[in-house]
Amino acid sequence: MSALIDISGLKVVFHGDRGRTMHAVDTVNFDLARGATLGLVGESGCGKSVTALAIMGLLPKDSTEVVGHVRFDGVDLLALPDSQLRDLRGDRLAMIFQEPMTSLNPAYTVGEQIIEVLMRHRGLTHDAAREKTIALLRDVRIPSPEQRVDDYPHKLSGGMRQRVMIAMALACDPQLLIADEPTTALDVTIQAQVLELMRTLKEKSGAAIILISHDLGVVAEVCDEVAVMYAGEIVERAPVGELFDNPQHPYTIGLLASIPRLDRRVDKLATIEGSLPDMGHVPQGCRFAARCPFAIEACTAAPPPIVTIGASHWSRCLRAPLDGDAA
Amino acid sequence: MNEPLVEIKGLVRHFVARRSALGRTLATVKAVDGVDLTIQPGRTLALVGESGCGKSTIGRLILRLIEPTAGTVRFGGRDIGAFGDKELRAFRREAQIVFQDPYASLNPRMTVEQVLTEPLALHGIVPAGKRRERVHELLHLVGLDTRFARRYPHEFSGGQRQRIAIARALAVEPKLIVCDEPVSALDVSVRSQILNLLDDLQRRLSLTYIFISHDLSVVKHIATRVAVMYLGRIVELAPAEELFANPRHPYTRALLSAIPLPQPRARQQRQLLEGDVPSPISPPAGCHLHPRCAYAIDRCRIERPELGGDGHATACHRWRELPPAAAAAMVEPPGPRLERLMAKFARRNDGLASAGVDTLGTG
């Protein structure tokens, strides 16, 4: 079976003032099967959101250069004219953003906003679309959807608004859903509810999901596979269980070590010292080498190789596989 | 037992939520609804809860940035509500705050040196000629290079800005710092740098912290005692170790169980709370949690549970009857290989932290 989405050689370059350029995403390759859920993890500025926006064709054309191929069901999205891309977005491609208050239009009821999607892409009549909207709101477990459908976004809590966003994204049964930090703005008990909902919906809808998050815990909750990004590159890719049991890139290990432990008290938290390299001038060798406790001289000389660890598990690290006794 | 540094009794704060056209109050929010707390010097008390539980309001009341509707806050035995202008000014030297958003809390038009000099000049602590030296000392203290003094906030990353905000709070040599979600806007790896810094500074300078956070895993690391809040009330108050080992209140348990763990196998073993936090304008009668609580009985709907007990206090009618909490048992430690690999990041950090932070050279 061929992959639903196949991304190869994706590069995104931002052109700034005075001829300055920034390589936000640098040669990202990955594919995703139908119905699979991939977590794209990394810290601010690693390029995870830019990758998502590039896939959706949502980056501003005048200041960004997007190179490579994003094949969706065999069609290269980067080569499609805007009008065709617009037909796909909201239909077979859908996206959920972090802040539901800024992505919902405050001047329209939540119902109208979903009805619009259904009328635009499915050609439903207003009445049929309204009926379907109420069913969608019920699917995302919004209580009394018959009343809520006529509410304005400000009347809903943050968790309810994010449910509305999910309902809207799922309105046309998309084949690919990109969720960019969907629970980051929510309280922890509400986050748990929304993650639970996403798990249920993923099984029901059969859509492939790319979940973007800075939180390894969230990714562990929902995803089947994980890609860890650092400074514009994917540095490790693995099935979810494998990534947490047997991480093979030092950055992944550092991220895991930085999470405060609930199982025992530690005196000092582990940290990844230093900061991201300047994305205007990325180092020639491994981009993480300057912060890496495993780095050796060869790491800074040339870009690190991609080392295969196991089935669908690789790490962009010269020193992989790392074992516990590594010096 | 030491004299507490901060003592809060019967603290209440209402906000007006709606007014009529004539300015009459139509609805109030009970942001803080009868809170008693004591904070020992040199310790960290964490206030934990979700949005709107009143944790930040308590922080502001303790600093008298806002006035209480009822109740008292004593600082070093003195009622801060009775302070006049002069005493309040002196109090500002003793109690400081660090905010969540380091992008909003630093004036973009001031250099780091100006940011740090302002409190020194305002309180006349350090003579003008020695202020630069003191600024360098402060930067050193928070692990920043002294050559950063002439730069502007936009030239720094989020973590560095938070270090500057901490240095500013330390400038007046306070006894108490209210840290209001100080690491919530930061990336994981930077978050632990700032937590380690706060920890270091506390030891070196005998600081007392009130640490306001929604994140229980962060709180577990930093707090000596934890107060869990829900809709303006404290529902559980206990030493940190005890609270995490033996959470009693159903809300505390739900919070703990909602933490997404980096363990794919731990999925779906949780006790979820149903529904949303109710509107604080008309909170449920009795125990505020009862509409969302799986253990609620009739008594919970009528009678407000008091926060009973000294060492480990719980505001729940039924805590003695509840099944033992499974929250702590759910967390499995990483394997030995991973533990060894992760230790590489810990060991490296130890050396740097002690080199980066020096003692404060003033009395």
C-alpha cells in the first residue's frame, strides 16, 4: 500500500530584510500511511509548524520559498494551482490550530462557520448542513448541541471551542488532519478530555493525523509514530513505543531527561545547555553538536549520517546506536 | 517551629463581573473565597490549579497589588493591609514578583542595565557610582554574561529574558518572591534551566517562594508544600512528597491523572473529570466539585467541606472512604540504559550550575 502523504526534500526558506535568509525547514523527508498518526515534536523554532503550513500551502508566497515535493495521494501539492489547493483544504486536508479563539470568527455563530464549510465543499443545502453540523457537535461531545450550534464563540469555554474546531476540521471527512498544538492552550483536565476525544475520533474517522506538539507526553498519548525535529531537520523517527523505550538521538534523550520526574525526587533537573543555532548560519556538521554531551570531534566536521536502528526507526547521529555505557 | 513569613487568614476577594447601566453590581466572581495559609521562611509553597481557580489573585493579594474584600495578610507578623505609603514602599523591597510572560514584563525600550538599575535607584539601595557593579553582580547571579548589560530585551531568548526578570526581582534583595507561572511560556529544556536557577538562588539567598503553577510535575520538583485550589478555595494542602504519594482529594487525583506521561503504555488508565469548570459567578453549592465528582453524595451538594487537619489537610467529606489513589503507581521509571543516557545531561549540568551562580556579595 502506498503512503497517503509522501514528503521528500522539503525545504522552506524565509527571505527577510536586507537579503537575509533563514532556513526554517531543511530537507525534511517523511511519509505517512492512511489512518496513521504521526507526532511531530520539537521546541520553539525547530520548524514543526512551518512544515505543517508548507504542507497546507499556507505560507506567504512573496517572502517564502518552498522547495521539494509534498505528494498527497499521488498529487504534488506544491505544484497545484491555488484554486485546486483551496478545494482540497477544509475538504480532504484539514487543520486545527492552537488557539481556537483566534481561529474562529467571533462575528458568526459556531454553527454558521461549520455550515459554511459543508455548503462550500459538499454542496449541501443550509438545512441539511445544519443538521449535519449538530451531529458533528454531538460527535465531539458538546453537550446540548441543538442549542450550542447557535452560540457565538465567546460563549464557549476554551475546551468547547477546541471541540468546535475539531468538529469543523472533521466536517468533510478529511484524509489528512494536521493538528498544531491542539491542547496547549487548555487546562490539564480539559486537555485530557480532548486527547481522549482525538483518540476515539482517530479510530472512527480513519484519517491520517499529524499532531504537532512540544510536549512528549501529549505525543505519547495519541500517536503511533514520532518524528523529533531540531533546527529545521528531523533528527529521529521511530514508532512511539520504540522512541520512548529506546531513543537513539541525543536531543530526544535530552528532551526526555528534562521532563520533571514524577516517579522520584531529583535534586537537579537535567537540562540541555546552550540554545538553538542561529538559523541564518547553521553549522556545517551536526546542528546539535554544540549542546550534545555525546559529541566527538567528527560530529562538527560533516553532516551526521542517518543511522538505521530498526524497522522504521532511524537517527541522524554519528554516534548512534548509543548504548548506556557510551563515553 | 519558626515564625511564619507570611500568614493569611480568611482571605476573600470578589471581582465585579457585571454592572447595570447605573453602575450597580449585578454579578460578582468570588476569585478567592476564604483562604487560610502560612508560609515558612526559606520554603516554597506552591499554589496549583486550573485557570480561574484564584491562584494568581492570591499572589497579588499577598503583595498587596490588589486589596482584599475581607481577611488579612501578615508579612513578618505585620498586617500589610494597615501599611501606609512609606511602609508599603519598604514592603516592596521585601516582596517581589516574577511574571509568566518574559516578553510582556520587560520594557522593550530599556536596556538590561536600565531594567536592573531602576529598582536600585528607586529604593536608593546602592549609591549611583556603584550601580553598574551591582548590575554585573546580578547578571552573574542569574547566570548571564555581564556583556549583556547594554542589550535590549528583544535580543534575548525567552529563557534569558526570564533570567533578567529574576535578576530584577532580586535587585532589591527581597525575602519573598511570588513566581507566577515563571516557566509556563518556556520550552522544556529551558524550563529546567530556570527551575534549577530558582532552586540554587533559594539555597544561596534563603529566599521564600510562592510558586503559582498549573503544572503538577513542575510543582513536584520545586515545592516544599502544595496547596491545590479549585474555584477560589483550597481543596488540599500537604507537604509536596505526601501530596504526590498519597493524594486524597478527588480533584487532586484528577489533576495528577491528567498529566500526559511520556509513556505510551500508560494510556487510558485515567480518572477523567467530566465537563468543564463551572462559572465562578455561580459556583455549585456545597462542595464546588460535586457536579464533576464521581464520589459525590447528597451531603456534598449541600454542605461546604472544611479544610481539616494540620499536616495533610483535605476539603472533602468523603476522603476517608475513597479507594486508594493509583496515580503514583502509574508512573514507571525508564529502563537502565535510558537512565544512564539521560544522566549524561544531568551530570554535565551540575558543573555548569555551580560555576554560573555566585554568592551575593552584600549583606
